[in-house]
Amino acid sequence: MKVQKRDGRVTEYDKTKIVRAIKKANAEVPDNEKVENNSIENIVKYIEKYAENKVLNVETIQDMIESELVRQDKYTLAKKYIIYRYQRALLRKANTTDESILKLIKNENKELAEENSNKNTILASTQRDYIAGEVSRDLTRRMLLPERISMAHDQGILHFHDADYFIQPIFNCCLINIGDMLDNGTVMNGKMIESPKSFQVACTVMTQIISAVASNQYGGQSVDMIHLGKYLRKSRDKYLRDMKKQFADTLDEETINKIVDLRLRDELKSGVQTIQYQINTLMTTNGQAPFVTLFLHVDDNDEYVEENSMIIEEILRQRYEGIKNEAGVNATPAFPKLIYVLDENNCFKGGKYDYLTELAVKCSAKRMYPDYISAKKMRENYEGNVFSCMGCRSFLSPWKDENGEYKFEGRFNQGVVSINLPQIGIIANGNESEFWRIFDERLELCFEALMCRHKALEGTLSDVSPIHWQYGAIARLEKGEKIDKLLHGGYSSISLGYIGLYEVTKLMKGVSHTTPEGKEFALKVMNHMKEATERWRERTGIGFALYGTPAESLCYRFARIDKQRFGEIKDITDKGYYTNSYHVDVREKIDAFEKFEFESQFQKISTGGCISYVEIPNITGNLDALKDMVKFIYDNIQYAEFNTKSDYCHACGFDGEIIINDDNEWECPQCHNKDRSRLTVTRRTCGYLGENFWNTGKTKEIKERVLHL
């Protein structure tokens, strides 16, 4: 028998705590209302018999004690026990954040330190954001969410992603309507920003918008770079007018055009540099650089396609070079993330813009970005449309405005709740009818949790974030106007996430979802969730969506909770993690092409968000393999990314080689961090990318030999 505490921790059962609690109440009642020691022992035995080989939460145990006291006609004692229980609850509710906040300030909260490698928990600005998050989580659990939702979160039944900002009227992530803001102007900090007259100014204004948006929402944002092509042409036209005005009588047209092109290239480079450096040096109110994605699509139907292709080329060139860190080493910046669209004109089929994809592949090999979207597959899945995911990698459903025009920019995601699929499989223990019953119960619990998120946003006034609601990032509402119309009718989305399709298939069918039998079951699970979101949409008019949650830390959290509750289960909880969404387990023998082809069938079900990864050893020396993969992506899968393993310091972002110092310790040569939990170390001398080598028992000499196996 195990006991689940109110904070979600599972501990060993200790009957002395039950005895002590009853005796404390016993001491405060008359003798005729007291229970004898043997009666207390009987209550304990009753609880133990009921709970044999189970996990009971504290509240259930206390309910059982109360009912047994009443059954024995000890009403006064039961009342005293209820009062004792209530007083304890008040004490718990009085303050539950002190310890976590003090640990954070002392930099002793390792869980927070490792939660987000883009945030440095030593910084005062980051600590302020995390303190606010701790307070919000505490109030959310105790006061704002229904107790069954809080308990479900603690027990790992579901994950309520938005608890650390739930007390505020802010949402998750969005697609900024950057075209409207640049063309029609915007307002920041009470100051009018008019439409730019040049590319350089447009780049500066765009980064200021990105920073303002990031400071007033929780999740990521995406910007379609196609809107900057117009401003590059404006700069070219301005240079051409000036040159003709000054030198029309002395220089021929060819020379004038060459000079204009030189000046334009210089402005292009400076403008893109502004974007890259501003995003990486600006610090938002949450203590990190803006979480932003740049969407790069060469669209033949774009009036400014040539200018846009020049912008994309320069973005990729500068990303390939990297940004110098404080040690002067060119490193890969965390932001902006890049998404490059593969289309007929650039997918290595003799298209005009194949040279851009060649550069994108080189950039992927060196800097891990960009990610890739297949325009071909996306058009199949989204009614002929191609658009960016939001910064959090969730996708919006197609939506048409009053003129019947598709609209994606200026829309947003209200929030996310993720369901723990493996836990359902563990409890069902192979019984399929039981599995589907529990699954439906928990989906309804997720629906209730998502509606909490939605209702918390209803009634929000546009004044809470003018940059979003009044000045164009999302809408241009009046001051004092409620945002409610943007929460309904599918304009915004709200997402059901999921973790562990592989594990739940293994539990219920005994095989991976890559086998024929396993795949059939896994697809039924996916379609069941998809159908649930469609029912919810019909029931409420809200844009529910199924989202392959890219939440790496959640994969570990669910697995940790289930191991505590249910013990070590082979191939399930013994790994220490669950696989993300529909992904193939990392230990399976499957090549990259097979993996993408297999996972693509789940992407078209998970239309609220999906991304697939493959890990390529020695990626810098595998350009031909990468090109083959890119060609394959275009024809076979909507959204994909390449991964590799390399040395990395999470304390300062250094991505060169981690050294072994004279004290026989791994050490970052840039910031001299020696905390092993904040260092990723992998040897790549011969291209081998197996398990990280770490053995403190070996001498430095042996370690150095291992580096060059």
C-alpha cells in the first residue's frame, strides 16, 4: 500500500499517522465519546484491507476515518476530527510557496534550473518571473481549479500546462499579424509607430513588436517573413530614385543599377543582422530572449517573391555563421527558431530556388536549424493552405473571415492540457473494454480542465495587452472591449495534448505501434482523441484541436509519477521517460526514412500540432544524407526536424567542446561551469553517438583516451 500526498508525491504507508490523528481528536472529547485503542486498530485494519496493493490519496483515507467514526456513533469525536482536518487544511493553504521560492532565490531549485535551458535562474529578472509562476501555480492548485482537476494533475492523469500564469488573463502562443502591423502602423508604450519606409526600419520595428508581444503572453510567437519583401523593394526604389536624381546625367543605367544593388545588399545584411541581434539581446519581462519563430516560404504567387528569396538567403547565411558568444566563439543562438518551407520551386527537383534549400541544408548540418515543412503535405492536411505553426509548434485549424478568406495570422492558442496515455494502459492491465471506459472518463476530465482555461479568458478586456488586442498583433479592438468573440467560433484554438502512444500500445497489445497489430490500436487511440476534440467543438463552438505535445520535461514527469505509483514496469516506467506524442521509441531499430514515413500517418490526425525528429550521427559530415532526407520530407511528411548530439553547456549556452580540467572534472571552457547536470557531453571524434561517457572512477589519462575511441 502506498499513499499519495496532496502535492502529488507517492510515499510509503505509515499507520502511525492515522493513529496519531485520531488520538489527537480523542483527547478533546468526553470519555463517553472516546474510541478505545482496539477500535482505532480496527479502523486502521479496515483502511489497510480496502487499500491492499493500491495507492490511496490522503483525502480518501480521511474520508474513511470519518465514516467509520460515524458508523460507531462517535458523532462528537467525528466532528472534532473534521475540525482537526479543517485546521490542518487551513495551515496548508496559508502558505505553500515559501520553500520553493527561497530555494529559487538561493539557486537550489534544480528542477526549475533544468526546466528551460533558455532561462538562467541566477538572473534577477528570471527569478522574478519564476517567483510569479510559483505563486500562480500555488493559487491555481488551491483556489482556482476544481479539486478533482488539481488532483488529476498531481496524480499524473493529466498535465495542466498553464498553471504558472493561470491567475493572469494571458494566453499561450500566437501567429502575429505582422503584415497588418507594418502596413497600417501600430502603437507601443503609448507611441505611434507608422508604416516603415525602408527595409532596415521595418526590421527594427518588427523586433520591437516581437519583444512587446513576448512580454505580454506566455508561449511562443511566429512571424511570416514574406511581409518584409515589400519593404526591401521600397528601399530599392528609394535608392534608385536618389541615384537617378543625382547621377542620371553622369552615370549610365547599368552602373546606377549596380550601385543600387550594392547599397540594397548592404541594407539587407544590416536589416537581417538587426533581427538576429535584437532578438538575442532583448530581454523580455519573463527573463529570456523572445521565444520567436521565423517562417521562411518562397511563394511563387507572392508579388515580392524575388525580394523575399533574398531575405531568406541572408537569414540562412547569418544563421550559418552563428553569433559570437561572450567568449568570442560563433555559437548557435536559441532564438529565433527557423522554419523553412519545401515547395515545388525548391525541393531539389530542378526548381528555381534549389540554391536556397542547399543553403538551408548546410545550415541544418552546422546549426540544427531550420526545421522543414512540406508545402505539398500541408496543403493535403489543411484545405490547400500553407502557414506557420505557432512558436509552441501547435497549428491552427483553417478559418475563414466574413469575406470567405482564409486567415491564420492574428490568431492564437488559448492553452493546453495533456493526457497521460500510458497510465490508462497500466490501470486497464490489458482489458480493452476497461481501457476505453477509463480513456473516456479522463478525456472528459481533460475537457473540464480545458474549459477552465477558456473560462478564465472570457471577459478579458483588450486593455490588458494593447499590443495584442488593440494595435494589431491579434486584433484591433476598441479600448474597454472584451476579447470574447476571438475565443469562440474556431478563431483561436485550445489544445488536447498527449504523451506516450508507444507505451500505451505496448501495455495493451504487448507490441510496439510500429507493428501491424500495434499500429491498428495506436490509430484507434489517435482517432478517438481526434473525435473527442471534434465533439467538444460541436458542443461549445470553441476551436478544440489535437496537439502532439512537444513537451520533453512532461515525458519525464509522467514516467516519474507512474513509477512511484505503480513501480517499475519493463519497457514502460523502467526507462525513466515516455515517448513524446506519437513518436517511435528511440530504442527501436528503424532508419530515418522509415521513421518519417511511419509517423506521417499520425501527423494528419494530430492537426492541432505535430513534429517528427530523426537523429543523424556526425551531422556535419552528412550533407548528402541530409539532402536526401529533405527531398524525402517534401513527398512524405508535413513537419520534420533533424537532431544530433553535441557538447553543450546549459549554464551559458556554449556549444563547443566541453573539456576535462586538471581536477578530473568536466568543465565548460567558457563559463567554467562544473555542474554535471548542466553539461551535455558527447564524443564525436569517430562519428559515434552512443551513450554519453561519464565515469568518475577513471583517471584523467584514461578519460582522454576514451575521447578518441
